[in-house]
Amino acid sequence: MNIKKKWIVGVLLAFVIMNLSACGGSSKWLGTYGGTSTSGSKIEITINKNGSVIYKKDGKESEGEWTENENSINLDFDGEVSSASEPLIVTLSSDEQSITVESMNSGWNPDHYQRR
């Protein structure tokens, strides 16, 4: 391969790597979290790469979407989880091993779940 082709390949590789690393900003949220809610229900939340989220409460599954904010994500289930409290607001612990789920509705008690 001549020098010009090597240079072009190098520039293209650098461009691809930079674009892929820019996509990784949301990856810190991805995964499954679970525990017991303040109301005593068994909860499991799975945050997927494609923007979907699954909320399981005592085995009952609800599907929704998540969107990223500056320091949190919003979970929206079209009122299926809680019509009065959605969107749910999720923050991540500094060690990225647990989440806190809250709402703007004062009737929702913050819940804490561990990464699985």
C-alpha cells in the first residue's frame, strides 16, 4: 500500500473511532438494576441501548422509553407504571453500581436499586 492510501485509511480509522467513542456517553446507564421498592414490591429495571426500558414490578412487565438528560435519564411508560408520577427520574451513583428512581410528584418515594 502506498503512503497516500495508508494516510487515508489512518484518517478514516481515526474518524470512525472518534464517532464510536462519542456514542458511548449513554452506555453508563445500560444494564439491569433491581431491589425492593419502598412499598415492598420486587422491582427490576432493564435499560437497553436502543432507548427502550423494561420495568418489572412483582413479575408484571411494562415497556417504555428512556431519554438522557445532563445528569439523569427519564423513564416514560405512557402512564403504565404510574400515571401520576411519570416520567420517572433516574440518577446514577458515582460508582455507577446503583440508581435512584424519583419523580416530580411528591407522592412517589425515592427508590434505590443495585446493578445486577
